[in-house]
Amino acid sequence: MNKNIMEYETVELDDNDSSVVIIDQTKLPGTTEIISLHTAKEIWDAIYLLKVRGAPAIGVAAAFGIYVLSKAFVGETDFEKFYGKFREQKDYLNSARPTAVNLSWALNRMEALCLKAGREEGKPVKEVVELLHREAVAIKEEDTWVCKTIGEFGLSLVKPGDGILTHCNAGQLATSKYGTATAPIYLGQERGYHFRVFADETRPLLQGARLTAYELHASGVDVTLICDNMSAMVMKNGWVNAVFVGCDRVAANGDAANKIGTSVVAAVAKRYGVPFYVCAPTSTIDYDTPTGEQIEIEQRPAREVTEMWYKERMAPEGVKVFNPAFDVTDHDLITAIVTEYGIARAPFMESLLEIRRKKEKGNQNS
Ligand code: MRU
């Protein structure tokens, strides 16, 4: 019997095979193909080509990736030589996609551990590599806890029977488990909340149709797929009580980068008085970026808009195409930012700092 998509791990480590194992998300929903990534180029390509995508999942893949690549240098006796090679691979993986801060967050966390163990504490390279293994596994395990906790906070913002709209895929396929924007939906499903969910298809790469509608439907959630240009109609009709979206980088002032089209949904939600919630693991908050203006937005190839998904080209040859992968939702359109350390509301400059303080103290009360 075919396995349900929810039974697969989004990203796994196969330590015996020294590989990062992922579901190739470009083939979903038609084909569930599990692939093993061994080389730096394979890992880089998988991230760039969106075989593994979604900010937290990219972070986990990069952490496993840098561990697997470090294993190849385990025979190196001089830590500085080992670190030089580690750094080269780290910088390469980090260049795969610029907007999702979880990529550099996970790689920086791995590097900090490497330097502490090898340079500061003088541990042998073999032991450093073992610690890198442990850290990568911890990054994945923490992600499940983070998503579940975001789900609990998110669930406190809605009530049984509510209509929820989401954009792109901030679901289980974008994380280790539960997703971020979908976590309240999955927890509500377990508790009989009977949400009615609207999934935007999310042009041009259709993460909403191919991934969100797929995983929610496979989980038995009442999900309705809509085209991106239908969100105003469903909100005007009064069918949506809350919008939950994920994010790729939140600036210190609360401006939030997420999949292209998110800011349109936020503007429409404001127009119709629907609360707009951004679900953000604290690993996605970039306190070093003051506002959304400084967030680098990834530009993608024109063919994603003009011909991918179509039987034949749907735009004239040579036409100019603008294809940014993300946009920034201004903080004044955001009702609240839901993190694993509580719910931040305006003014975000202060409330996000309060979230950081709670994290440092390990205090989760909102
Ligand atoms: O280009 P993608 O598919 O990686 O974009 C994904 C998103 O925009 C998600 O909403 C975001 O990464 C959060 S995933 C929990």
C-alpha cells in the first residue's frame, strides 16, 4: 500500500551512507521520490532547485549537509586545515539561496560549535566531527518542538470551525514536522476543531497547490484550493477568520519576507478586517537586519513564469519577466508574529526583543 506523504521525513541523515536524504519536492504531488545527496554540489543544487525548500527544512538540510561534508576531512590532524575546508564548504552551501535566514543560521551554528570545540578547547578533529553530528541532529529535533509550540500559540488565536487562509507551503514539507503556519491547523485537526482551510496555489512554483493542498488533504483537513487572485473574494465573503503564513526572514522592526504574494494577502486581509499572523521560529528572526528594505530578495529564472507547468510556452519569446521569489510584508499589516517563545504584537521592535529575552531565559510564557 502507498505510504501517506505525512509518514515521510522531509529531511533525514543517513550516517552510514554519508548522505542527506530528502523527498524531491519538485516531483510532488505526482511522484514521491526519495533522493540521497552526497556531494556539496548535490546539496547546493537540491536547495537551489527547491527539491528541499521552506526555511526550516533548508536549515536542517544544510546542517546535515555540512556534517556529511566534514566527515570527508575527519582524517585531517591539524584543526586549522580542517577548519579551512569546513569554511569553504560552508560558504558554498550558504550561497544557494539568499533570503531564508535559516540557511545561514544553521551553518553559523555549526561553525560556532566547530570553532569552540576545535580552536578554543583543542579537541581532536574526530571529536569535532562527532560534535557536528550531534549539533545537526539537535537542529532537526528542536525544529519539531519549535513548530509544535508555534502551533499551540497559534491555536489560541482561533476557534473551532474557523476559516483559515494560508499562502505557499509553510507546512510539514517545509519543516521537520507540523510546519509553522500549518501547525495550528494540524493541532486543531487532532482536537476536532474542524477548520475550513483555503490554500492559495502560489504562483509561479505552486507550492500551495502541489504541497500545502496535498499535505492537508492527505491529513484529512477540509482544504479548498484557490488561485492567488481569489483571496480577496473569499475574505470579502466572510469565509476567512484568520490568515496564517510562514516567513523566511523577519527584520528587527517586524517586516517579514515570505513567498511572493504574501504581502498582497496581508493588504487584502487588512481591507476586510481579517487578522494576519506570521508564524516565525526564532531562528527566522534576523535582529541584525533593521527593516525589510535590507532583506535580499532572491530572483528566479524567467522560465518559471513563462513555461514551467504548461504544455507549451504561455508568454511571447523574449518578453521581459520579473520573478522575485519573495516579498516583504510591512509590519503595519501584520496583526501578530507567532514564535515558539510567545506571540509578538506591535510595536514589534520591542516585542521581538522581549521574545529574544524569553528565549535566552528559556521562558516560554507569552
Ligand atoms: O521558495 P520556498 O518554497 O522555499 O518558499 C517557502 C516559503 O516562503 C515559506 O512560507 C517559508 O519558507 C516558511 S516555511 C515554514
